[in-house]
Amino acid sequence: MQTLYNTLSRQKEVLNTIEPGKVRMYSCGPTVYDFYHIGNARTFTTFDMVYRWLTATGYEVNYVRNITDIDDKIIERANENGEPMEALTERMTAAMFEDSDRLKLLRPTHSPRATQYVDAMLDIIRMLEAKGIAYRADPVNNSGDVYYSVRAFPEYGKLSRKNLDDLQAGERVAVASAKRDPLDFVLWKAAKPNEPKWPSIFGDGRPGWHIECSAMCREVLGEEIDIHGGGWDLQFPHHENEIAQSEGVFERGSGKKFARYWMHAAFLNVDQEKMSKSLGNFFTLRDVLDKLDAVQGGETVRFFLMRGHYRSEINYSWDTLEDARQTLLGFYIALKDVPPAQTTLDWSNPYAARFRAALEDDFDTPAAFAVLHELRREINRGASAEMAGLLKALGGTIGLLQDAPEEFVQGAATSAGLDVDALVAERNTSKAAKNFARADEIRKQLDAAGIVLEDKPGGITQWRRK
């Protein structure tokens, strides 16, 4: 029975979906003005894991992760670059998918772009205005911004536990003289020179950030969804505002919820500090992957991001990443030494049952990985192809251990440009000719290049990256 921690109720709950056997899941995606950073990668990997696991255990998952392609940051960056906004967002969207593929993220069922749903955003704003929850800054001249009146929505603050009377004007929300209340937030921004704009009954303009997700979620998944996810920092104001917008159009007393369950991935810290550009410890995922082995890097980062429970902060450093690589390498060495048998998952198997119990307990990946470690030790002791098959099959439910083991352990071509296979063959020939000096010289040369040689029975020598 799948449980998950619901940020809305602050407790674990049994997953009870709107439609039995089906999950409607929405996760906030990237704003495509730059390459996404490893903190984003943690959130995206978390919900990729959730998507894979729910699918593997029999749910039909309709997974939506949006693309924000109209936003203040995008406009600012495009102006800095001296390029059209569309050119910037197309380039960065392509880069986002490239980096996601390297991280072994499955493509979501849908990846809607905000600019494709402006009409849907305007529909919600019209409904909110009709209910007296949205208002125009300048209704007489039909110009200016359109705002959401937070005090007109009695449940505002229920996700983040914010009390409106305790919030200070300007602390998290910009103050504008046209607002009736300094805590009100913008739904529609009046057109400004050299900015993209759309025609509307409120005057030419563009949407605010929060309304974009409400509209895309409603259009693609429906008025009510099962799971809404994102990073921990999105609880307020973004997700709080999404609830206010999406539930604001419901009839009072209807009992409807925009999302039944809210999941939030915790921060990723860098050398024990929160990652930020001001501290100079900001890394894009592409920065990290480009410095790693091309074969091992993507899964290494993925494994690292999943080692800690998704609700616990984890610390990123090159040392912790290397530790993750070595651990993952140990799994692949076991699978190389004992080729996996073709396996159909039997959840009554004791290892499989404990693995499933861990992930059904709010996606407890540390407990699930402990089961995988036990399996690896069993494989190393007993050389069981069936156990190796089970290890691979269980890893596959969350996107791990699916590469060819020999290719993974050898990694990409060495940075020294060595022909490793040729040197290994020469070493074997030297040993056969009792030229042990040359054989030792080759071993030392390969060791310096990060290559480990493993002499097996029958005169077979295998090699792998350190």
C-alpha cells in the first residue's frame, strides 16, 4: 500500500487516487533562460523516481512537468543577449532535454509550455474576477495589472502555514501602489515596451508566473489532480498561489481540492552551504556532467541524488559524488562478474518484498538501497545469476543498473588517449614470454591513467576504471 508524506496535512497518508489505478501528477519544471542547476536536478530526479516506481507497481501515471518559457528572467536574459525571447527559450529547452537524457530522466507524459496556454490562463483570471477574487488595477481605462485578492480566499496559507496577518508587506511579495493589499499578487501584467504581449479583455499584457502552472495543470490533467510536486522552496508563494487560483474558481463548499497530495523535495547543499550564485558555489548539471566520465557520469549523479531521502537535505561535493560513483561501480562489478539471469519480478521474494515496502513508505530510497547492498553481497558470495537478475530488475524500477555492466565499469576512453585493450594484450604477451618487467611497466602505466587490471582464472585479464 503506497504512502507518501503530504505537505498539506504534514503527515504520511495512503495514496488514494481520484481514479482507481490511475495517477495524475504535476511537477513544476524549469524556467528556460539558462541551464538548470544540480538543485533542480534533485527535484526532477525525485519525481522521475516517483513516476517510475508508481508505473512499476501497476499505476497508470499521467505525468506532467511544465516548461516556463515566459517570465521576467527570460525577458531580462534575452535582452542581455540581444536575441529574441523565442530563440533563447528554444535553445534552453533543447539543452534541458539533453541534460535530462544524460541524467536518465524519462520524458514526462506531457511537457506543456506556458506560451501555449495563455488563453487558458485568461479563462481562469476571468472566472476569478467574476467571483470577486481578482481585480483590475485600472478598471476605468481597462489597463494596468490584474491582481489576486488573497484575503478573498479564506484558506490562503493552508499549505505553507502562513498567517496573512503575520506576513510583512514587501518581505516576500513586492509592494505596488495599485494593490488593494500589499500581499496581493499579480495574475496579468500590463504590456511594457520591448516585452512580449498578448491581447486580452484586460488589455495587452502577459501572464504572471503563478497563473501559468494553474492553467497548464487544469488544461492537461483536469480541475483536480492526485499529486503536485516541486522543490521545498516552492511551497510559498508559488504553490500557495496555485492553490488559491485553482481552488478560487471552485464553488464554495464543493469539497474539491486542486491537489490531494503535495510532495516537496528538500534542498541540495554545496559543501554544507545552500547553493547560491552569490556564494560562488553554483553548479549547473551540465557543469557537473561535463567533468565526469561520459559513460558513468549521468547515472552517478542520479544515484547520488537518490541516496538521501527526498525530504532530507543532502550535501554535494566532489568527494560525495566520487563516493557515489564508487558505490555504483560496486553494483556494476557484481553484475559484470555474475551475468544477470532474465527475471520477472516476484514481489513475494524476501528481498523484493523489503525493497517494495521501503519505497511504499514515502519513497524511502535509503532503506531500498540497503536491500540492494544486501543483494550485491549475496551475489559476491554465491555467484547466483538469479540474484543478479533480481538486483538489476529492482534497480530498474527506479532507473538504475540498466547499462551493460562491462561498458559501465570500463567507462569512457581514458583521458590519456591510451588503447587499453592493446596494452592489456601486450601485457599478457609479455607475461607469457616471462618479460615481467614490461608487464609491470604496463600495469603501472595503466594504473596512472586510472585503469585497474583484474587477472582472472584461465589467463583472462579484465580492466575497469578506478
